[in-house]
Amino acid sequence: MDKRSFLKQVALGAVVLAAGLTACGKKEAPPAPAPAAAQAPAPKPEPLKAGFIYVGPVGDAGYSYAHDLGRKYAAEKLGDKVVTTFVEKVAEGPDAERVIRDLVAQGNKVIFATSFGFMDSMVKVAKDFPDVYFEHATGYKTAENLRVYEARFHEGAYLAGIVAGKMTKTNTLGFVASFPIPEVLRNINAFTLGAQSVNPKVKTKVVWVGAWFDPPKETEAAQSLMNGGADVLLQNTDSTAVLQAAERAGKYAFGWDSDMSAFAPKAHLGSAALTWGVYYEKALNDVLNKTWKTGETKWGVKEGMTDLVKIPDFVPAEVKAKVDEARAGLKAGTLAVFTAPVVDNTGKVQLAKGAVADDKWLGAVNFYVKGVEGKVPAGK
Amino acid sequence: MNEIALLVAATLSAGTPLALAGLGLLLNERAGVLNLGAEGTMLVSAVAGFAVAFHTGSEWAAFAAGGLAGALVAAFFGWLVVWLNTNQYATGLAVSLFGSGFSAFVGLDYVGKQLPEHAVPGVPLLRDLPFLGVALFRQHPMVYLVIAVAGAISWFFYRTRAGLVLRAIGEAPVPAHALGYPVRNIRLGAVVAGGVLCGVSGAYLSVVYTPLWVAGLVAGRGWIALALTVFATWRPARLLLGAYLFGGVTMLQLHLQASGVQVPPQFMSMLPYASTVVVLVLISRNPLWIRLNMPASLGKPFFPGG
């Protein structure tokens, strides 16, 4: 085979690969999603139909799993007033639009799209169906019938930090991070601030793996942090690999997104879990009671959306009391994760005294707080 | 000092699965068969290996199961491309996509399960050496075995008659057929042997390297192994070095970050692929290198008597 025909073959291979991926993406989103909850025998008022789309498989034990728990929670609370349906593993991009239209065509009056990348598809479809309510997680575009909701992940990270600050023996925490975006940087900072609130000597080392999901790489990153002296780890990635690596090394770590206590009985210090269900119940009630209004919702510990759950028995009562105290403070509004003055690790004041960390400020976090080692990649 | 030793140790252990799979693919390609299904083969073997390790507690039984699963997937692929002469590119991609779906499906029950702990014995006496002990001699036996496998394949290719026949079939199957060699059987044998190595690599990933199972665990290492065969210009020793280079660059960026050295991680993640492109350009500039090393009938179907 000469070089030219080899290249031709490779090009052919690339075309086939692309075709294969498209075909498989289509297969993964079945055109007729099976109703997940039992169909109630139609009561007098027609039940409200709600459709959910997830970016991952519900079996990922992480992000999409947490959303599906939320769907089940709301379905149970509202009983036969609602019928819920879901479609999993929907690729972000054009395919999502088709799935959303499909759900609308099946008579769903509320659509929940649970990943950032569904944003433009939601905007498009919402325009065409003014009598359907659209709910989009973690996005920022709204319309008359499209609103957005988000969890304050960083409050869970802050509570985890309190436990970490008390449990560390080396005063070094490790954070396995995915991509340097404000959401992740907020979590790194909140984790560090939580730890510093109980142990001022704490510092945090960060390793970026450049992926949301790459278990071998997450494991190696965890290992390199532990080699560097970190003995309590938190991750902003989607698999359980970091937790399991800590378990094997006899160190501590946390669960993320959902309760991961079963994955590492010795290492697990708690899970920063998301309870989307409280919002789903409220949103569906809004439609049922005809009080639905567009807007932005950001819920945290106060509303019961984020929390540190399943703190194990071997964590001393004194530490749990500290967590309870902070949780109560967050609930009452007397405590904020980012309280002025916030100083970054170069000494620059990022939030001046007297200023409040509002949503705009939180959405633009691009620095490490004092106590985090290193520099944010790409100088952002 | 100790950090450098740990980095060397991590590099060896990260390069091992790449080298195993890459050597397996080398066997295929030297016989003229391009197997783009490596990723899927490794995933199926990874879940098979994990399941066996979970139920029996034995790592070596897990490697055997991984090898067997790899052989089965490869035999199916080989039957399609060697006997039915289906297009090797399309078939390989189909096997890859099939493997990722199939492994996710059969592995559902094993997500989050724990394997029993295995102490890594390392090399007696040498493991207690300062620096070198940590860097080189506290590894899983498979890390040393892969070097032996590379040596064995090199010896087989260049020092045995059977290896010469295999390479001849990869270069020019028609004359080999005319001389009376069973081209199809030999190709099928090479594909299955390659599948065994890919399979052991998959099992190493799920049982030793990252002892857990989740869908998509292999995370692209099958494709890197494919790139490695070209990177190594189809030579076993160079492939081994390439595997350590790829593993080393990945580990280096993680360890640099953990030790506080400021290198943009995005740059380091890009480096192995960028170096592949550079090597490809360099070897393609020199037609002799490609012509001398690339199996001339790679990816082409063979019709006996056709």
C-alpha cells in the first residue's frame, strides 16, 4: 500500500467513524422513551405530564443519577397529579432539540433539561411551544416560558471543607479538578475556606485532569496528590475513582453529586450531595397551581438542595457539631461561604470589605483564595 | 529525589497497559490486519477481568479471563475481516462501538464493587535499594512481564522463521499464498494473539491500575495504542519506549501540578498527541522509513486465488 492510498483509507475510516457516532448517538436516544413512573389510571383532572432529559446514563452514580433521584422524589410527593418520563444519555447539541420536540409531542407540559449544553435547544423549542413550560438546569438564557435553575454546589464543598480541615493530619488537602471554569474554582475555594474556618494552617493542592470523566487519570491525579502529602481529597469530576483511590491508600475523601458512601466505607467522610427533588416538586407545583413565572433559581443548603450527607460515625462529634453549626448558619442566612474581604492567593483583594458575593460575582470567580497553592491554569 | 522516583514508578505503571495493547496491535498489523477495534476489545476484557477478579479474588485468573475475552472478540473480528473480507476500517470501528456498549451493559452490576487488596511484592532485595527500589522495583509483575513480551515479539519477528513468514504475509500475501503458506489462518492467528494481549491490557487496567469498573473505563487508551504502532514505525522496542513516553508525559503533568510547578495542564495533555504528529511528519518525510517498516498490505483484504 502506498502512502496516498493509506491516507485515503484513513480518511474513509474517519468518515465511517463519524457516521457511526451519529448513528449511535441517535440510537441512544430512543424515539419513544418509556414512561418511567407507573401510569396512574387517569383520575378526574388529567395528570400533568413532565419530561426529563439527562446528559449521562442514570446509572452513572453521579450527576444524572442525582437528577433522576430528584425526578422520583417529586413524582412520589405529587402522587397521581403528575406523570414523569425521562430520556437518558442525550447528546448535547442538535440531537437534544429532537428529543425535546419529541417529548412535547407526547403531551409533556413541563420539560426539564438537566445539562448546560441543552441551552440553545431549549431556547429554540420554547419559542415554538408557548403553552409548554421549560426548565433548564445551570443555563443562563430565559424566556417567557423558559426559566433556569441551579444548585449552589459550593455550599456542599464548604461543609466538606470543615470536615476535611478537622480530619487532616498533614494540613494538606487535595482537589482533583476538571476544567478551570468559575463553578469548579468556586468549589475549590469553598472547600479551602471551609477547612480554614476550623484550621487556619490548611493549604490545598489542586491537580487538573482536563476531563469530567476519566477514571484512570482521576486515580493517578489522586495518587500524585497523596504522594505530595495530601491526606483528604475532594473531586469535581464525575466518577468514584478518587474516593476509591483514597480508600486503597488509607486516606480520606468525599463523595460528590450523590451519596457515594457505599464505594469506600473507610475513606468516605461524607458526600456533597444534590437533592434536585425539592426544586422539581416546587416547579411542578407552580404549574399545577398556575403560579409559574419565569426567572432564575439558585438554591443551596437553605432550601435543602445541597448538603453534606452520610458523615460516618468515626468522625468525632465535635466535627459534626461544627458542620451542623455551619449548616444552620447557611440556612439562617447568617453565614455566607464567601464573606468579604476575600483575598486571593497573590494577596489581591477580590471582594472588598462591605461588598456582598452576589450571583454575578460568584459567576465570575477566576482565582484561588489564599491557602490554595499554585496558579489558575491559562491565567484566567 | 523521592518525587522523581515516584514519577518513574508511575510512568512504568502507566506505560504498561499501552505497551501491552500496542504490542498486540503490532502483531495484527505486521500480518497485514489493521484492528481499529482495540478500544472495544479492551473494554470487554476489562469488565471480564474485573468480574473474575471479583468472584475469585485472583489477579492471574483475571488476566486469563481478560486474555480469553480479548481472544474471543478478536476472533470474531478476524473471522469477519480475514474470512469474509469485510472492510477492516469499518469492521474495526464497529467492534469498538459494540465493545463500549456491550461492556457497559454487562458491567452494570459491577459498578462500585470492590476488589480484595493485593500486596505488590516487587522484586526481593532490590526493592529496598534507595531511590531505585521505589522507582523500579516495587511494581506489579505485569510491568516486568511486558518488557519480556516486547523482547519475545522482537525475537519472534526478526529471529524466527515463523516471524519471517508472518511479516511476509503482511508485506505480500499473494506470493506467500503461492508458496503454500495458509495466509488466512496465519492472519487469523495473529489477530487472535493480538486480541489476547489487548485483553490482558484491559484486565490490567480494571484489576491493577484502576481497580474498579465503570463504563468507559479504558478512556481512549485503545486509540493511543493504535497511534503508538505508527509512532514506533512498527518496531517492538520502539513501541515499548513510545508507551513509556506517552505514560510518562501524562504522569509528569499530574505530578508537576501536585508538586506546585506551574505548567499549563492543557499544554501537557496535548503533548503526547503533538509529539505523535511530529513523529508522523518526520517519518513521512523519509519515504524509506515508511517503506521499510510499514507492512505493505496493511488494511488490504486478501482473496486467495483472486
